[in-house]
Amino acid sequence: MKLHQLDLNLLLAFDALMAQGSVTRAAETLFISQPAMSHALGRLRTFFGDPLLVRTPQGMLPTPRAQRLHLGVQQALRLLEQQLSDEEVFEPIQSKRRFVLCTTDYVECVLIPPLIQRLKGLAPGVTIEIRILRDTLPEAELASGEIDLVLGFDEYMQVPGYLGKETWLTEPLAGLVRADLPIAKSAPAGAEGDPSQWLERITLQQLIAMPHVFHSPLGTSEASLDRYLQGLGHGRTISVNSQSYMSAAAIVSQSDHLLVLPSMVADLLANHWPLKSLPLPADVPDYHLNCVWHPVHAQQPALVWLKDLMKELVGPR
């Protein structure tokens, strides 16, 4: 099968057919007649040796071959469209752009509030839509432009090599405990008389001994902390698994449990609950927040601007 044997206009027809699921609607999208679109579908079926779209009581449904083809065709068409169009200019103050971010509740807590505040002055017409990151990366939505960026942790994400990826935030983990627990008021030997010299830090022994509430936004059963402990020949006791920071914090505030989570959100929760945020042993690995995008859209001025703004908001840690 050779590319020069295919009328490239048929790829536009194929993309419209896949998007609309109807010959009539696809024809309207491309401003051609229904017979012309039917003829294009026939030529596509002949070229690929596959029915591509099959008529059912639920409408025209794509075959597995069509579904596999469509992602690549979408990417090729979007890239070609960008290359042929006039150079795009993004003016934040005038823009009505809607950015769609797929992410976890951590980013909702830490990044989105200051981002919205900055947009108020820099780009008042820009809006943000948040979609919750599940256990699979939304590759098709990134390719189509339906989702602009995915923001997630290294330990939760398997990112294919063809996607753009950078770590734009690194910070230490912290432990949250109930504020009136002895561990929240402890001091090193010899420092009891001078609270300013207290070096509050959860020890490895306390990390192992205390029961844990495990925050797992994507339903995973292990985190970087577990791998750290395993490397030392230890493990921890997880009594509760929660997918919500708020419910996890509520549990810790009424129990003797420990909650390990990124330090910025730990500080945020400690300011609103009767909790104390304590650093972990110094050699516990930091966590890394990744930003993922599709290379087809990587050079969009609007997307470049948003990524730069997000990095500016979190700053060096």
C-alpha cells in the first residue's frame, strides 16, 4: 500500500466520517454532496480493504481497523493544518481560549487557585476546564486537541515515548498527623527547653510503626514511599485507602494514623484541619509532577504560554 496511490482528500473525508458517524453529516461538514461523500467512503473501503464504517441500528460504527487508522490520520491532518496556516498569535488579554487540563486532585488544590487568580489579570477571558485523570492516559484526546495538557505524577503514569513530557515540579513528601499526637510535639534530645531548636521530623521507625492512610487518586496500591521502604527491607501498614485528600485528612484528624503526601498540599490541609505537617526522613525520594502534551500541538503559542505560566506559579522548590 503506497501513499501516492491515495487521494489525500480522502483522508479529510475519513476524518469527517469518523467524527460524525454519518455520511450525511460528514458531507455537510466538508460542504460536499451526500453522493460525493458516499463515493469517497467507497474509495476508502477499496483502498484499505476494510468496510471502515458499518451501518447498525445505533448508526454507523467504526471497525477496529478504522479506529486504529483514525488516530494517526487525525495527527497528520492537524500537523498539516498547522504548517499551512498563517502563524498563530496568542494575545492573552484578548483571548477567549478554553484550556482543558486532565489532572489529579493535587493539582486542583495547589495549582488551579493561583492560576485562576493570575488569569484574572493576565487573561480575563480565558477559562479552565478540569478533567480528572484516570488510570489510563487520554492519548486520543491529546491528539485531537480535546485535552490540552495532562498533569500527573511519575508513579501513576506510563507515558509513551512519542508524547512530549517534562517534569515541571519536584517537591518533598511530608507526613500529616493529628496536631495533638505526641509525635507532633516531639523534640530532639537536649532541645526540650528551646522550642525554636526543635527539629521535628518523622523518623524511619515512626514511619514503619504508625498505621497509614494511603491517598491513591488513581486507585494504585503502591507509591514511591513503599519502594523506598522495601529498599531498606521494611514495609508500612496501610489501614485505609482513600482517593480523596479531604476524606484522608478527615480520617487522620480523628485517628492516630499518618498520611504521606506532597508537602505543599500537606501544608494546605494543615492550615484548615487540626493537623501537623512533618518532614519525612531526609533520604525519602521527592515526587515529580509531569506535564504531558501531544507533539502535534506543542508549538501552539497558547499552549506554550500556559505551560510557562504554570511553571512560574509553582516556582523553584
